[in-house]
Amino acid sequence: MISILAVAVGRIVRFIIRIFRRGGGSAFPGTVASSIAPNLLSDAIRSARKGLVVVSGSSGKSSTTQVLVALLRAHGYKVFTNPSTANIKQGLYAAILQFGDYRGHIEADFVVMEWDEGHGAALVESLHPRLAVLTNVYSDQLDRFVDPELVVEKLKKIYDHSDHAVINVDDKNLTQFVNPEKITGFGLSPSIQPRPSYAINFGPEPTFEPSVEVSKLGEKSLQVRVPERLLSFETKADAPHQALNLAAAIAAVSKLIEPDWALVEKTVSNLPPVFARDEIASVRGKDVRFLLCLNPTSFTHSLSEISDQTSPLMIMAGGDISDPSWLWTVDFSKLKHVNVVGGKNAYDLALRLMYQDVQVDKIILEADKAADAFLELSGPSPTVLFTADAMRRTRRYLGLAK
Amino acid sequence: MIKLATFMPKYFNNNGDQGNIEVLAKQLQWRSVQYSVTSSEFADSDFLLVGDGSRAVMREFESELAAITDLVAERLRTGKATLLVGSAHEFFCSRLPGLPELNEAPRVSEHREVSFGDLRVFGYRNNEIDVNFFREQAFISTSLFGPILAKNENLLNIVLASMGVTSELPGVQQSSLVPVLQGVRSKALGS
């Protein structure tokens, strides 16, 4: 009864919010529902026949979750998942409101959830995942997590309370705390360079042979070795950190089911891009390239993907950055000119750019006005790099939100 | 030739603290002042930066930090241009007489303006200590992370002047930076 009330009230709140903010309002309805029925999430997850799978880590959660969900669905399983923007506690409840029935029950074989590291660690004891996929530990979001060692503690807690774990064996921040009997490893072939820059760790480096290994990276293609087989994929996600996300999802699916490998190759090659993960979308008659930059690693990668002649170019630093100091760890020096610098932290980004002698034409804090100014510009390669908050606001304003 | 020194920049760069070296280098370049940057010769440097390191970094390089304690103490005594940030601030404050004694305080993670005498400086604070800024002439020790010299023109000018740089910034750069700095400050402090 209390669950029915929580779902009803949460849905009404969500409906009202979305009248005013199209594409918005995922967190607050979840807060309302969880305060009315704290067990709503755990009850929903327990109703899944084959259990809970969680994906957590500093980076790569959304992409890994997306591929894993697609692979399970391609094999005929019903999968309940949370939108990538709803990976904190309130968002997980909101996902139940959005996709569950009037009691908050879900019709699914698997629940596959992307978990924010901090919120996941708080939830894991009560939810006890069947499988945890742990991607990596970066020196990231220090304003929130203070030190990478505290992120390691949170991921270890998720690991400790899960039956089994899929682990990035290239990242010793993770391998230092795992039991080899309890993990399935994934990683990059030693020949692949450059390697991602995981959080600095001077401790021992346990050696684990990965069960799933990215063996070769090509131009819009990659190969992944699984036991007794080499898989080939056509994909734009061909950078080392992106290939690792794919390997993580494949390692997870191989632990959960008996995969049809031909179907795995076909499914991955046909996956649509996650919004703004180097996606080209038509906006007001222009083909605009969108690249999401969540942290220094993905910012650096996105910059490597664009030409120094890119024009017009807008870079946005949104309100999701509490302390924009980390922008100073990104090397923007390949750019000569940025037409629009946008987002709530636009001035901090512009200051960084100016100290690298990058010319900045306009600084506009509001995402809608920045988007309008950018779309008025002509040029052969309209491109937007933005952080998550700026992405959400821009996407909503331009009518690209679902 | 002005010599800018930075201690183990690869490791002591949490929150972009090494940006302070970039700021000084660019300010000197804009003024056509010759400079060099070193991460090995600290003794006769005009400026020394020891940035913030993670817990792992502080454990690993504790002896290397201890090895420059006398050198840092001499810079403190003479007020020579120095910037200690975050964990380096805490490390040297716990070892050097003349630096403030730090006590535990509730964690604060926010942009904050601090006062030291007539000087007002802002930056991002994210720690559990009670003293966030100390200055003796151009010797600065602070818990305010990131490119503090980029954001605080007054602090930057103190450091530049101590290195003998008194020339004005060319008008092109000055006119570009002023509104941006105002915007950074307004956003950070909500004014």
C-alpha cells in the first residue's frame, strides 16, 4: 500500500516538473518516493528473476552499462536499467517510478544499474548485487571524493557485498583488493598505447590474466579476445578507454549468460551512439558534432578527436563542476580559437584558455543563449564540447532530449 | 633570466596546481621577460611551487619533501617567492617554525575568500584544517587549491614584484583578462 502511494505521488511530482522542464526532473521525484517508501528500490530489484548487476567506477559507467544492457536484450532477456543521468540514489528511485508498474514492481530478468561510486557504496549492503562491474579509479571529482583512496574504499565496499566482480585488471587501484577466485578480469593488450592514466598508486601490482582482452585498436574498429575466440567490432568508440568499456560489458555478459558471439559482434557494431559521445545531430538544419567531456581524460580525448581548424567551436563548462581547477590539467594548446565559451563555469574555462593563448570570442553563461549564439555562426564543422550539466541544458533547450 | 621551480610536477598537481607555473610563465612571456622552468634545481630559484599531492603521493615522497625542508625554511625566513598548496601546506606547517599551527576543523568544500592582513584572496577550499592562508612577503602557504595566481591578480603581482618584474602587462592581455577575472570572481563568490 505504501509503495502504491509512493509511486503515485512520485509520478505526480515528475509529471508537474516535466511540464516546466522538458527532459528534466529525474532526481526530485525519486527523493519524494524514497522518503515515502524507503524499500521501493530494494523490493523492485528483488522482483528481477536473475538478479542485480551494477556498474561503478570513476569513468565509463554509462557506456559499459549501455553495451551490457544491449547485449542481454539481444539475447532475449528482459532488462531493467536506469538512465545514465540517474545513477545516484534519488535517480535510481526515479527510474522505478518511470519504468515500474503502479506498485513499483518491474518486469525483468536482470536489473542492470549504473551506480555512482558514493551512492552505490551506501546502497550495496541492502541490495547485494549478483555481479559488480568495476571500471577504474581516476583522480577525479576531488571536490567530492577528496582523494582517490576514498574512491577505492567505496568500490571495495561494492566488491565486498557482491557475489562476483568484473574488474579492470590494468588498474591496480582495483586489483590490490580483489580475490582472484571472485573476479573475471578485462584489460588492454600490453601492446596498446597510450594506457589510461589511473589514479596514482605506488602499492604492489598484482598480476591477473584478463579473461577478456582488447587485443587491437584500429580506425573505427577493434578486436577483443575472449576465451578461444577473437571478436571483431566496427565502432567509433575506438580509443583505449572506450575499448575497455566494451571489454567490461563483454566480460560481464560472459559471466551472466552463455553468449552467442556472432550476436555479440553484430549487436555492438549496430549500437547507436550514446547521446553526445561523439555524435552528430541535426540542429536547425546543421549537422553539429557533440562530444561529452566528463573529466580530464575524456576532455583530452575529445580534443584529440577534433582538428585545430574546427569551426565554429563551442566549449562549455557547466555547473556540474564544483571546482573548475581541474580544467588546468587539460591541455587546450592545440586550439587557436574558440568561438563561444559557455556554461556556468564559462569564465573559469575562458581564463584557462587565455593562458594557453587560445582566442575566445564570446563568453556566455546561459546554455540557451550560448547555443543560440553558436548556431548563428557559419563554418564547415560545427562542434560542441561540453560537460554533463551543460550537455543536459543544451540538449533540453535544443529539443534533443527524449 | 628568471628561474621558476616546481617540485615533482607530475605528482604534485592535484586540482591543477601546476597551473600556477603556467600562469607565471605566460605572464613573463607576455612581458617579454626571459624565464626557465626547472623541476630539479630549487636552491637558487626565483619561485618555488610545491603543489597538492594525493595521500599516496604524500606517503611515497615524504622523505623527498623532508629533504627540502631547510630550503623551504630559508625561503620563509627571507620571504622569497614560494607557493605551498594543499597537502604541501599541511606538511610544512607541521614542520616549520614560523608557519601557522594547523588544527582540525569541519570539512568545507567550497569557493572561499580569505583575508590575511590587507590581502583578500579567493580559491577553492576542500579540507579539514582551520588555517587556509599564510603569507610572509612573497612566501605563500595555502589550502586554496588550483590556479590561485591566475584568479588573484593581487597575489600574482606580489610574486612578480618579488622576482623583480614590475613592468605592466601589455594592453591586449590586460583588457582581455580583466572582465574574465571579474566573471571568475563573481561566479565563485556569488557576488
